[in-house]
Amino acid sequence: MIELQQLCRNFQVGDQSVHALDHLDLVIDQGEYLSVMGPSGSGKSTLLNMLGL
């Protein structure tokens, strides 16, 4: 099982702060399959990197 509560990840790009993940809640039960989908820049790779996947 993987459980995340209020996960946030911000980057500083020049003068702007980018909110890659903003208060994300997620529960993945054992044996469950899922896909992570979204447009470019929506935080998919950031989420997977933070999970160590």
C-alpha cells in the first residue's frame, strides 16, 4: 500500500515558483493497478520520482 497525504513539491524557475504537486492525496492498495495521465508539465514524472519509481 502507498498512501500520500498533502504532498507538495515546488520548484523555483527564475522569478517564478512552479507548483508541480499541490496538496496531493493518494492511496494505492496492494495489487491495485493505475495509470498516471495528464498534460506535459502537470507533475507526472515529479510524482513518480518522489515515489522512487
